[in-house]
Amino acid sequence: MKKLLLFVLFLFSFNVYAAEKYIFDSSHSYVEWQINHFGFSHPTGKWYADGSINLDEKNPEKSTVEATIKVGDIITGIPKLDEHLKGADFFDVEKFATATFVSKKVVVTGKKTARVSGILTLHGVSKPVTLNVTLNKLGESPITHKKTVGFMATTIINRSAFGIDKYVPGLSDEVLIHIETEAYTG
């Protein structure tokens, strides 16, 4: 029982120095956002993410996560909107091609939950962000037969803090972020 508890704590540290490294499965790891559009609707968009998680089983608080998205690869399902969002009014992908998150601290909050704090760099601006993380599952993938971990995370950011303020407040400043990640050992 004690080993199981340590293992679960290890999973939620999401930032490891001496333990196993997990690589994001880029087909199953994404960052999704949702924003209020002048009170009429709540459009969403998505980016697939690349990155890694280092899990330290003995010292979960030393675990780390790093993630990168190619901002120009945005998917909303509406090609004209994708192009508009890539432009200078919003993400300006010609100048700011990537966004990154690098964790700085992990706080285990429950058997399957943690808060992971780090630095989000978006649109050339770096700000602290805290993710509320839930473990989905840890085990062997039936497809790859590799040790795999899955988690989801949420947070809310103010886009104006990153210099993306076109149409605020009609197009809400607050953006809901939802992340799903599967990662596997090398």
C-alpha cells in the first residue's frame, strides 16, 4: 500500500530530475481554449502539443514538465477564423511562432490531483500560470505496449496579460484552457 501511494504521488509531480522521462504522444496531447464571443457563443480552438514529463518517484516535488505548441498550427474548424487568429490582431504567428510552458513547482493536492505552477510564454510574453492537474491513468498502453501516463489540466488566463487584447471586453479577456496529454517512456 505504501508503494502504491508513493507511486501515485510520483505521477503527480509531473517534473522529474532522476527518474523516468515520458515523451508526449503528439497525436493525443493538445491544448484547447474557449473564449466568450460577445456573449453570443463560446468558440474553441486547439493546438497539438509536444513535450516531456520527468517523473521523480521518490521526490515528486522535483518532477518537471515542458511543453511546446506551434501557434500557427491552430485548429478551430473554420479556415477563415484560423487565418484571422494567426494574424497581427491575435497570435501574430510570423513574429511568435511557438508558445511554451515550463514547470517550476508541483504541489500534490490529492490521490489523483496536483497543482503545477510554471512559466507560460505566449506572444513573446512570459507569465506565471498554475495548472490544476488530474491523473487519468498510468499503465501499459495496449497499442504501443509502452509505459504510458495520461492527465488532464485546466487553467484560466487573461489574454491581455500576453499582449493579445483585440476586441476586449466584447471578446472576453478570460480564456479557459483545457489540456489533455498522453506521454510514454522512450
